[in-house]
Amino acid sequence: MKSLSRWILLLALAPGVPAAEPFADPAPPKFKELADQAAPVPQPFDRLTHHTNPQPLNNAARTSDWPRFLGPDDDASSPETHLLHEFPKTGPTLLWEVKKGEGYTSPAIAGGFAVIFHAIDGKEVIEALDAESGRRFWIHKYPILYKDRYGFANGPRGSPVITDGRVITVCVTCMMTCLDLKTGRLVWQRDLEKEFNVPQDFFGHGGSPLTLDGKVIVNVGGKDLPVPDDDTHARMTALAQPGLCVGAFDLKTGKLAWSVKDEWGASYASPVRTMMHGREVAAIYAGGEGKPATGGLLLLDPKNGTVLSRYPWRADEYIQAIGTSPVVIPGKNRAFISTAYPKGRPLGGVMLEFNDKFRG
């Protein structure tokens, strides 16, 4: 039994653990009711290089959008079929390329739009390109003040998300922006860093948001106290205070819909949507900077933020960052989480199995 428990653990949590103390929304954003407008004609621009035009697809080809970091089903798989089984020896044909600025993000692709997110000359830049030609429909940018503590890129880490005709981004300083997909018009914007005392952590904010049922779910990692950068003791004290760990924001208005308060901070892993025992679940591997380090797997009801399960799983080293999203095994009600830190002595991974009450 001991050897089995190393791989499959049954959680002993009370069923239906209520959501933590709700937050009063400190700064509901002003939002714009936008009339529907056609997308502008995409135009060439100075960072675009055109190589050749695309060829028609196989008539039997089944294509798919890729609207967020881990794909349409949050599992890094594509349902596309009847495509090439292997690339030619020279590789796939290059149609176009665009020079990007700083950042560690992937594009979001939906409805013929390819949205990229990066930083150029002290500004974070969101651009919507034509997926076939690379020409630009629109560009939106705003200034940021961020310098990476370890000398890596100063641009965003979380990839954009396309949902219901909107583009959602959460930048390296935790500025969350909602734009109209067709036109790039601003719908609403929130400075989560200021509103919820979000610390910079090791590499700024990194996870991509999860959008479900008209809500934007973010592993915010806020604290009850402001987190100073220049006083080590005060910083560690503030990091240990529970704050807005996870928040759901209304897609249309940006207002806080529900909240989960916890001392676990924000990881660099993106939340994922899954099904367990016939119900929709948001799985979040949370955990930011802290001494001692804390964090683990949260399973939440995406409708109201109810905490279904909370499983601590974090190495105790100070310098570490979680970057792997939970991997849920379809039909098995199991989730796998893992971490690579610290170097040379990784904590490894754990497979968790949940019964219909989310307890063992």
C-alpha cells in the first residue's frame, strides 16, 4: 500500500469546502459597451516579411483554432485531421514571419486572427495579425515598468486568450486587458498588482488566464499587505499573508465575480478546465515566492469559486518557480502535478485520484 500511495493519493478533504472569505472588489473598472464593427483591412507593416501565399488545404482537412496557451481543450492536443503525416525534408513551407520584441508567449489563433503579445521599447504590445498573410488588423500598446530580477526578458510571460470575440491578456506586471478581437478597441483594463498587492515574484506574472462561462479565471497571487522590495524581513512577512489567490472576473465588465483567499501565491502554470465525476472543474497549480515556499493543487468550481480540494505539493527551497499546469487523466478522475525545482534535488511529481465527493 505504501508503494501504491507514492503514485496515487486519495484526498481526505471534507466535501464541498466553501469558498474562502470573498473580497469586495476594490476597483471595478469602467467598461465600454461596444457596437459591433467589421475588422479593418489588414495591412503590411515594417516587422513583417512575406515569403509566399498559402496553398489550398486538402478538402477533407479538419482545422481547429488554438485560442489559448494549451489549445482548445487545455491539454496541448489538436483535433485537426487529414493533414500531412510528416513534413518534407526541407521542412514546411514558410509563408511569412514577424519580428517580435521581448517576452515568453505563444500566439492565440481563432477565426482567422493570430494574436501576439510582447514588449517593445518599454511598452507591452498586443497585435492581431491575419493568420494566412501576417498582415496586421490592429495594434494596442501601453507602457510598463518592469525589470527582471535575474536578467531575463522584460516582456510578458502569459500568452493571450481569445474567447467570445474578446482578447484577454495578463502582463508581466499583472495588468489585465480586455480588447475587442475584430478591432482592438479597449473594453476594460485592471491593474491587479496595485488592486490586490501582487508581488513581482521571481519573474513577474506568468500564467495565462482561463476563460469559462463568461468569466476570466486568474491565479492572481495577491497579498493582504503590500510587498516591499527593499526590506527582506518585511517582504517575507507580507508574502506569508493570505490574499486574493484566485479570482474570476466577468468577461463583459471586468468586475470581480468570485474570489478564493489563500496564502498560496501565483505560479507560472496556467489554470486548466477539466471534467471530473461529470462536473466542470478548474484545476490550478498555485504557488509563488515565499520562505518557506508554499503551494499546491487547487480544484475549484468555476461557477462560484467553491474550493473542492486543496493539496499542498511544493519543494521547500526558496528559489523555485512552478511552470507545469496540472495534467488531468480523462475519465480517470486523476490529476498529475510536478515540479523541477530545486536543481539537483527535484521534488518530482504526484498523481492524485478524487472520488465523487473530492475526498478519499
